[in-house]
Amino acid sequence: MSNTEFGVSIADELVEELDELTEECVDLQASRSEVVEAILTAYFQSDVDHKARVRKLIIPAEKRLFEEFSFRCSGCNRFLANIFTKSERLYR
């Protein structure tokens, strides 16, 4: 199987957990990328409804982003609320 490289941006807290897990696998000499691949492989091989689970994780993140941005931009709340509502409908 061939591999594809791509950049990913994740929360600092997840990086810390990933690095801890990578350190715990030092006897395997596993890189961070190998640990991420193992996590993704385990996730996709699980019996979880992947689409529903991802949507449950993304929507709260978008709400936090919306709330943070709207706090800084109180004059455009109606415009932002409209955008967020459309976005939320797409994820259902």
C-alpha cells in the first residue's frame, strides 16, 4: 500500500496526547506519523458510525469558533448567524 503525505492542523492538547502516546511506543521506534496512522486505522476498522461521529465532533467546534468570532464582531452577528445556520444544516 502506498502512503500519501498531507499537512494537518490539530489542537495543541491533541498534539500533547499524541506525543505522550508516541513516547510510550519508544520500544517500537514508532514515529508520530506511524502512531497517527495506527489511530486512524483502528478508528476506521471500528464499528462506529464514522459519519455521525465526525459530525458530532465538528458541529460543536464550529459553534465555539462562531461564538468566539461573534464576540469580537458584535456588529455583524445577524450575518454570522445566517452563515452558521447554513453550515449546521450541511452537517446534518
